[in-house]
Amino acid sequence: MVTSFNVPRLVIAAPSSGSGKTTVATGLMAAFSERGLAVSPHKAGPDYIDPGYHALATGRPGRNLDAFMCGPELVAPLFAHGAAGCDLAVVEGVMGLYDGAAGRGELASTAQVAKLLRAPVVLVVDASSQSRSVAALVHGFASFDPQVRLGGVILNKVGSDRHEVMLREALEEAGMPVLGVLRRAPQVATPSRHLGLVPVAERHTDALASVSALAAQVRAGCDLDALMALARTAPPLDCEAWSPATALTHGRDRASAPPAFGALGSGGSAPGNGAAPADPTGALGGPPVVAVAGGAAFTFSYAEHTELLTAAGAEVVTFDPLRDEALPPGTTGLVIGGGFPEMYAPELSANEPLRAAVAAFAAAGGPVAAECAGLLYLGRSLDGKPMCGVLDADARMSDRLTLGYREAVAVSDSALARAGTRLRGHEFHRTVIEPGAGAAPAWGFTHPERRVDGFVQQGVHASYLHTHWAAEPSVARRFTEAAAARR
């Protein structure tokens, strides 16, 4: 049922990466939350790390809005799901305002998300090396696409009072409101490494201090009342809020005959038709227990995955492979998502009891869904340190960054997807695993290059590809069925 959904909202964008979007968006979320508002945090694109800071700032799950992985049609429903009952929603953009999926025009750009949400845009400009030219820059971004409504500018890295006066005069001449001015403040910088910011889970106390400092900086430099007034100009959205239960009931299994990627394999026993489980409520033996890896080494997860598993009838329990020496009691399904296992290889390796438990679970045919970091953990070794040994493959750090959207088709039947299921995903890693695919690959990439990736063996589905299950709810239903069959 289509309904009219209205929540004040802002999209925080920039001319390019590195301009200060995360600083401003996180600071705004925290500053408005300190005013007692319920703030819904969102991130355009596939990024996992920024939403962790957003969650810290607001006390609510950070949610991604990715028009490539989920499709433009799901952006507004997923937004409405996350923002329900909130006083304000803040959406942090990705890259530059008009940058999207390579070769796909506006697809997955911040501009497209803003248009789909009918939300005003605030442009964060790094003003450190310009004065009057800022007006030409902002004019270009405001006029490039008339459907994108640029409501004002926040100037970042302003050097002095005189610098601020020159910038304000230029933007006043261009008719663009200045909604904030932030001075250079290295004390609130957050540490980065090879894949971006260090995740919140690895520096929780320091991250709290950083978010508090960002809130103070934004309070001092931004006109919060004017920003809230701008957010209230967003018109109602006519859409049905996404719901995991409804998605499982009405979602479609996007499968077709898989293209020829060489030898195809069967991943062993797994539900094959995507039908509803025979015992969805667990009446015959309690709900299936799906253990989800967490802790500092495995921080990459979309909130909708857990919601879909729960709606499918699973009891979701989190465990930490750095500290827990056994899987949660009654585990019948195992999800190991992305993160930074390369930063914790010695500690993960030292937890021999858990490595043995994971290996035994997989050897017994238990369903395992592993993405990127999970793939490395299931391998034989990571940078020379023994891992779980489920897969006959060895991983190591590399100087090469693998980054980009992928179009994929499931090559082999597995506990996660039946052969032919099509998904869009994202790769983001500086590691390599050899071999890169097993005799029964997990995925065949059809764009931008044709190759196979990952492993399917018994109940294991492991690959580098990050996916968003809201785009294909059948994978959560299918995985829960496989877990229920292990009770």
C-alpha cells in the first residue's frame, strides 16, 4: 500500500571525496540528537564504516541507501523503513555529488538519491585553497541538474576571519545561503588506514570522543535552526516503507539459467526451490540459531540482513571470533561478513578452539555464508597465520586495491542462492586469495569483467562479493531454511 511519508531530511554532499562530508554529517547527527531529536542516519552507497559513526552519533542503526545494489525503486522504501518515527533524517552522500557507478550516468550517485528522496542538498565545500572562486564552483553544482535542489553550503577548513568574509561575500553574490563555517580542526580528525576510517568497534572510546568533538564543532559553526528549516521543506514521499516480513512474502527470486563460466558445481545439499520453509516458526524444534560474526575484526554488516533473517524465523546471535572460543549454543547457521581480519590475523589464529569449531561445523555440512573477511577467515591461512582451513586457499595482503560494483550470477547451488540467481554487489579489499575460486564457484561476474569468484562446498558459500539482501530477500529465506534443516 502506497502511503504519504513525511520526515524532515537533508542530504549532505560535496564536490569531491575528502571535502568533509563525514565530519559534517556525523557532527550534524550528533548535534541534533543532543537537542533531543530522534535522528535517522543514512549513507548513500555501499560504505560500511561511516554508518558505524552515524550510529554512535544517533543511537540508531546506520543504514545504507544504494541505488546500484538495491535498485532505485528501493531507495525511498528503505529510507522510510529506517526513518519511521524520527524527527529528522540526515543522509551522507558518497564521493562527489554527481559521481556514481562507473559508466552508468547518475546511477548510485548522491544526486540520484537526493532526487529519489525529494530532499534538499547541503554542499560541503573544502574552502582551504580558494576565495571568490567558491561561487563559480557552487554555481556549477547548483545548475548542473535542475532536479537537484541545492539548499545551501557549509564551508569547511576555513582559515581565518578574513577568509570567511571573502567566501561569504562571493556566495552572497551568487545567491547561495551559507549554513555553516567550520575552521580547520585537526583535533577532531578520525584515524584512517587502507580501506578508509578505522571502524567504531576498534576504537569505541576514542570514537565517542571524536563524535562529541564533531558535534561541538558543528554546533559552534553551523546554523542548526536554518538547517532544520531547510530539512522541513522536503515534500512528502509517496511510497510504502520497506518491511522485512513483506519483502520475504512478496520478494521475487531473481534467477535464470547461469551463463557458461566453465565447470559448474553443486554446493551440496541445500533447499532448491526458494519456497517457504515447512517449519518457519520453529515449532518442531525451536527457531534455527544463526550465529553472526561481530567484534572488531568483523564490522561490516547491513542492518537489513539481520532483520530479514529474523523475519524468516531465525534467532540471530552475535559472536566475536577474537574472544569467543565456541559458537553460540545451538548454532545451525553461520554468517561471517566483512571487516578487517588482516589487522587481527595473529589474534584470530590464536583462537584455536573457535577455528576448530567453525571447521567442524562446516565439515558437518552446516550452512555458512561468508563475505570478504569471512572468506579469508575460512581459508587455510592469512598472511601466513593459520585460519579455519575450511577452504583450500591462502590469503595475503596486497598493494592493489580491488574496488567497484559488480553484476553477478550464482554459478552453483548453495545454502545462500540457487544457481542462476542474479545480484548486484560490491568489492572492496586489498587482499588476494589463491586460488580465487573453487571447483564450484560462488559467483560469476558479468560486469564490468567476466570471471568467477569464491567457493561453494557442502553448506559453505564464500566469496569476496558484498551483497545487500534487501535486493533479493530470497537469500535470507533460503539460508534460514538451510539452518532450520540442521536442527
